[in-house]
Amino acid sequence: MKVEPASPVLLTGDSYMRGRMQARCGELLRDAVQSAIDTRLAQAGPLLEKPSVRAFLDEQARLLEFLDPESTAEVRGIADGFDRGFDSILAYLHLGVLADFATDGCSAWSWGASPTSRPVLVKNRDYRGEHALLQRVFLHRDPERPGRAILCVGSLGSPGAFSSGLNAHGLALVDTHVSTSDHGPGLLRYFLMTRLLWNCGSVEEALELIAETPHAGGGTIVMTDASGDCAAVELGHKAFSIQTGPYVVRTNHFMSSACAPSWLPAPSDPMAVSTRGRYARIEAWLGGQNDCPPLSEIAALMGYHAEDGREALCRHGQDGDARTISCSIFAPAELRLYFSSREPCAGQWSSFECRP
């Protein structure tokens, strides 16, 4: 497995400035960001005109300012940088909880430390095709937070850890989408992930912050840290659950008794059909391991296609507009990300460091 060293997009400053700096990506990419946002908002146009939805988004803006003013500032920076209104970015980010506008999936797992191996956190990012162009690895630094930094896989036009991230303390986390009926006022998952990376150094600290935070609901977060603790968190508005163990797996359905009844797979959800098969394939593979497998075997697993009745982990358009646009393998004890910016079966890998 060949891995080339690479440099992330460096965003330096306070939250507002880091958001605004995204717009320095060049005219072609700025136009692509505008198109991606405008297309999604147009699809949701009638929904966004409903008084109840407008009231919910107004409440979400108020809560975001109260719960996480740094995320509010980052979104304002993104909006100003791309010459958009703050409300349009906020609505764009909330479409996944407003209705069935999800066209993303993802498969994720983590393996804790052992006497002979270090922990890893892995995610195939299955997402809308236009995000392949917008996808970047960002390194966030804030001069007011010496000794801290977060390395994020995300998209231009979206805040912080929009897909996954690692901080300089060795806490790494990724998310997966899960449609649910359990939504309400609270912190959106993308904002929560960035908040965890800036403020927590371990899985234990992250779980404490999650427990005391009101959530908008939807999705899961899978995490591990440099010590080897790992956990999977399922997020609802009224309910959430935590699973810990030597390894954890999540795809695009809830597993826990607390959250599973609210899983709401919709006919237009492109990943709902394959989610159980992808989960079973990863679970069976990990269950057959005596120790954390080497990097090359992890990359091979995430590049698996459908065979012998087993579901593909590496998706090539069988889910409509969604496909696997990247694979992330975090090594938190090394403060390193091994990253494929396309389908992992292509075998093209880069290495990024999270350094303050």
C-alpha cells in the first residue's frame, strides 16, 4: 500500500475567520459551492416556506448562538466569504433533519488499543457526487488556543468536522447519517462534532459533553482516542445511546433499543436498503480478527465490492446520486490521517498530520 505525504488546507484564526477563509478556494470552486447550496435549497423550497419550518430554523439559530457561539461565528464567516445570507447556510445544513433530503450514507468503525496494536477509526464517506469536488482535508488552528488544532475531512461551504476529524490530543471521530422521527430543537450533529474536537481530549470527555447537550437528533458518531477507548453514539432529540467495547460499528440505521424505534428509512433514502448488509459485512470481518488489522488490510476491506451475496462497502453509484467519495483511516496515537480522496478500491492514499 503506497501512501504519499500531503498537506491540508490550513485555516488559521478565530472561528469567523476560519469560516471566511474557505472562500479563498478560487472562482471555480466558489461557483461549485454556490451551485451545491442553491440546488439543495431549491429542492427543499416548498418545505422551507412552511411557517413551522421557518420557526424551527429561527429557534435553531437562537440555540446555536447560545449552545455553541463559535459554530455560529464559523457559519457567519462561511456566509460572508461566499456572499450568502447566514440563514441560507443554516437552512442548507439542516435539510437532513427537516425532511427526507438525505442522499448520504457512510460506513464507520473503530478498534481500540491492545498490547500489540494501536487504535484506529475508519469511515467510508458515501455522499452526493458534487461533494467529491468540494471535499478537502482542513487543518484548523486558532492562535487563542495554543497547543490545539483539529484536522477535519469536510466540504467547502460547510463548517468544521462536516464528515470526520482528529484533534491534537488524539481524539478522533466520524459520523454516519441515520434518518429518524426523533428530531427537535438542539445542536446539529456537524456542530457537535466540531465542538467535541475543540473541547475534549478523550472519549470519556466527549461522552460527558454529549450527555449534557440538547441534540437536534439524527445520525451516529463513532469515536476513539489515543488511549484506545472507543464508542458509538446514536443521536436522537429525546433519546440517545452509547455503546463501548473493543470495537464498534455503525452504518445508517440505529441499533440500540433506545433509538431503533425512531429509525425512519424513507423510500428515497439511497442507503437505507444496503445499511444492514454493510454493517453485517464489517461486523463479521472484525469479529474474525484477533487484533487490529494492519493498514493495508483495512484499506482492502473498505474497498470491497459486492460478492457472494455480501453488500459492497465501496459504492459506485448503485445508490443513485450517492457514492463513496473518500475513505478516512485515523490513527489517533500517531495524530495521523490516512486518506483516500476517492473510492478506496483505487488504492490512492495520502497521509496528513494533525499538528498544532
